[in-house]
Amino acid sequence: MRAEYRYLEAVRRVLRHLEETQADAIERAAHMVVDALLHEGAVFCSEIGHGIQGDFLNRAGGLAALQPLSFGLNVTDPVARCRADRPRELDANREIETVRAALRTGNLRRGDVVVVGSVSGRNVRPVEVALVCAEMGVRTVGMTSMDYTAKVEALHPSGKRLCEAVDVVIDIGAPYGDAAITLPGLDVTVMPVSGIGFDVAGWMIWERVMVMMVDAGKPPTVFMSVNREGGQAYYESARQRFNDLGC
């Protein structure tokens, strides 16, 4: 007996949503990226839920120009074991200070583009990334679930969610809570679809970027798999081309 996979239909719903409702937003996002690359700007991908940004970076058939935007804060300040559990103040300002310090000391410049994502859109870090970028003249593309974010409160002190802080919003089509399937015998929905929405929406943007740049007579640098015959040499030459041209 052939098994029934409800998840496949849930994925198809996400794909239909992206195709039927998000084409205009994806086109605007692609235009922003192309505008940056054709005017000596750079394009970065910040953190996206569950590490999805890794699928866009340094990939065979992907844009060499797309670079990671990541940061962290390492502190070395040991205390005696008896002091380890002292209560401390935890608030959004710690995260905000880290984001601001990182973005203002990095390579971001006016006219660049940053892609950032959050399924719920409520968390402090992605919102603060978008707000600092706006202050710096850096344009932003935010990927989020509008159904999800409409039902939650922002954690950022500004009261803003990601969709309210970015220049272009891509609705990835995940449901509230992300999990998309109800199974008899379980009291929670199962099988998240945000990863599919993030990934496909991102590649839709990158495809349009490639097409637009070719049409403009400025074909972008694209990587080839190193596991193909001649792939390693092609990759190295593509990396050199990107470093020489910036796109």
C-alpha cells in the first residue's frame, strides 16, 4: 500500500503561495540586489531561521557575490564556582548592543543589501539588524511568515517586528507556529515548512538577480561544483573573478 505523505501537500501549498502572491516582492528584492552589485555595493545574508542561510552561500550554481553576515561576542571573565549562579539582568539591550557594535565595525556600507529572516519576526536580533542597517543606509530584505507574525507580539523594545523594519518583505507562507500538519493521536501540529519557504524564496531572488544582470550585460560570477570535471579550477577562477570585480 502506497504511503500518504501529507507533508508533500503542505510543501506544495508553500510553493503555490510563493508563486502566486510573492512575485512582486521577490522582484523588488532582486532589483535592490542588482542595483547594489552594479554600483560597487555588496550583498550579505544574515542569519535565517535554523541556519537556512547556509544553503545560499558558496554553492554550486550560486552567486559568488552573496556573502555571510555573522557575528558574536566572546567574553572571558571567569568567577569562582560559588559565584557562577548569581542572578543577572537579562534584557534586549544586551543583544542590541552586540548587533550595533558588530554592524558598525564591519564591512557594511551605504547602498549595500542585507537579507535577514525570522519565521515569527518577533525576535530582537533580526529586527535590530534591520534597524541598524536603515540607520546606515543599507537596504534590507526580510523573510518571515506574515500569518505567524500577525499573531505574536514583538520582543524588540521598539515594538517592531521584522516585517515593520525592512525595506522589502517576503512572506514565506508558513502557518502560525510553523508546523503544518495535524495527525490523529497527537495534540500538536507537526512538520514545519518554514525551511522550505525560506530556501525557495531565496533561490527565487537569486535566479532573478542572475537574469537581470545578464540582461544588463553584466553577468555575475557564479560557482560550479568542485566535484565536476574541472570544477576545482573553475571555482578558483570564479573566486578570483569575484575578488577582481566584486560581483
